[in-house]
Amino acid sequence: MHTSPTQAVILAGGQGSRLRPYTDDRPKPMVEIPGTGTPIIGHQLSWLAAEGVTHAVVSCGHLAEVLQEWLAAAELPLEVTTVVESEPLGRGGGLKYAAAHLPEPGQPWYATNGDIWTRFSLREMADFHAERDAAATLALARPRIPWGAVETDAFGHITDFIESPPSPYLINAGVYVFSAAFTDLLPDLGDHERTTFPRLARERRLAGFPLPQGAYWRAIDTAKDLTEAAKELAAQP
């Protein structure tokens, strides 16, 4: 029986330019979800801890000191190490650099993008990953399309309007389970989503875990996402 990972990497170096002015003085993961008094990364660390993670490596970049100060002052539910790239390594290189600071290099690990706010069972995802003996498993979300969709018949008559339908495509939800061996497959410099992931997909070593029905998931990219997240939070029982 495999054990679920107890270590994780949070990629928190993004500039969040589309979230200005919120990100003028703080990195994207430090933006607070309105009404909670807690930045996105605070919610992530609580979630990881609840899922059995005892150590997180936070990869900082843009305004790293703001994030480091908050982490140093906050009461955290797990051990946190921060790392800062001295020069930009790209998404894959940054992931590899952060992974080098994990306390147990021979064990599997989770990773999440610093702007994802979600709740689902990471343990279930780790089981899914282990059953498929995958090198890497991506969580997959089916977001709603932000526009109303129109259905037409073969003749070109409009038959229906659908407000914000679910996308026909699954997307990378920005949460991952990686095997210990995956770290060595990452590039030292550059983007693993253009190199490592396509190669693993060809070799059938990349798995996709669809988020369970009804699981909460949102990428906080714009001010509108913050407003929506606050609304959804207020609506929760």
C-alpha cells in the first residue's frame, strides 16, 4: 500500500499583472480573498495540511520579501521553506529548483500553482496516481465558459441559449502529484509543459485526475475572479 505524499511545492513567483492594482505591492498568492482576511497562499497551506502534508517549499519570485514576511509572522499548520530563484529559470526549472529543497527527495510530492484556490481530496488523487504507476498526475478541471453559448441547427436557426455552459474540454487545474523520479525529468531551464509533459504523455506515463463532481476550483487571475470567489464563499453553507 502506497502512502500519500507529505511534502509539496507551491509555485508563488508570478507577477499577477492582470490582478493589478492588488499586485502592485504584493505577489499574486498574497492577494486576499475578500471577506476571509487570508491570502490565497494561506488557504492553500491550510488545505495541504488538512490533506496530510507536513512540509511545503514555497518558490518565491516577484516581491518575494512580502511573502516571506507574511510566512514568518503567520501561525502556519505545517513546516514551510522558501526559495528564491536568483535568475528566472522558467516554469520547469523553477519547479526543479524548488523540488531540490524538499525534505524527502526519494518520496513523491504534490505541487500547486500559487493562484489556485480549490478543495478536493489530494489523497484520492495520490491513490489514482499510484494505481496508474504514473510519473506525474495532473488535476483536471472543467471550467464554465464565461459567455453565454448559442446552439444552432444544421440550417442555421438558433435553437437554444445556454448561460455559462461547462467547457467541452478539461483543462490543467494547476495541482499535481509527482513521483520521486519525476524531478530528474524536469529541465534545469525552461518550461516542462512544453518538454517533460508531452514526452511523458507519449510514453503513457502522464495521468489526468478529473476533479470530483462539485469540487470547488478557481484560478485567481483577475479582479473578477476575486469577486466571484468571495460570492461563492458567501453562498457556501
